[in-house]
Amino acid sequence: MAQGLFGQWRAAQGRQSRAERYVQTLMNDPAEGAIRALASFGDGDEDHARWELRYARRAIGLLISERDALDDRTASDVAAALEDAHVADARVAKDKRDVAAQQLNTRLREYRAALQRRADPAPTSERLARVLLTFAGVAWGRADAMALASDLAATIVGECNAALRDAYGEATLPEDVKPSEL
């Protein structure tokens, strides 16, 4: 029995470690060029654009862990690790941590809603781009702004998928077995 408990503990530690490794990539700062480009379509406030891109990466990264993970527990592990990392983020003033958490949660709800709007004929990257532009204070009717934000959203999704595979591995199926037969 003790060995079973130890095995469970080790498995939980392994899940936590993988979640923390994945979340480290979600906490990376956006590229300066992306920040400047997004800010140029809005009010020119690069700090605002930087934070919107940070929030986008964190929210989309959590949603990717829900949608694309191999294990149902991954999303909850990632959510816990992301909350810890977000609360400990040195770029957020201690007296603004509650506000930052609320802002992230608001964006998470909107990005989730955008992903769930499957009846919308727009590609996923465009649906996510609309959310990014809205929070960045940019009118999404501008084709050039929409193209930039769609590219940024697609890049974030791709990077999050790659980081998820790096942290958790890739699904593999035997060549002679159809996925529907599993």
C-alpha cells in the first residue's frame, strides 16, 4: 500500500513538473516587434500592448492545455501552475495582483468564448484576433490590424501546442489501429 501511495505521489509530482515547465513558456514576454506593431494600431501604448500579448499567451495557453492535452488532468495542473506563476510574476506590483488576476480571468472567458464559436465561419486565429484587438483597444474592422492580430494569435496557438508536446509528449497510435477503435 505504501508503495502505491509513493507511486501516486511521484506521478502527481511528475504532472506538476510538466505543468510548471509548460507554464514557463506561457510566462515568456512577447517579441518587441509584435508589441510595437500591436501598439501602432492602437494608442501607441507599448506597455498596454505588451500586457495584452502576455494575457493572450497565458489565456490561450491554458485553453490549449484543455483542448489538446493527452490527459484530462493536464488542464487543472496547468491552471494551478499558471495561477502560481501569475501571482508570483515580478512584473506585477504586489498591490495590483488581484487586478491582474481579474484581467486575466476576463480575457480567459473571452478567448474561451471565441474558441467555442464554431458556427462563426472565421478561422480560429481570426476569432482569437478579435478578442486581442478588442482588449488592445483596436478596431478590428481594419484589415491590416486583423491580419497582424490573426498572425499573432496563430503564432501563439502554434507555440503553445509545441510547448505542450515538449512538456507532455506527443500522442502516438499503433499504425494498425484506427483512433475510433481505441
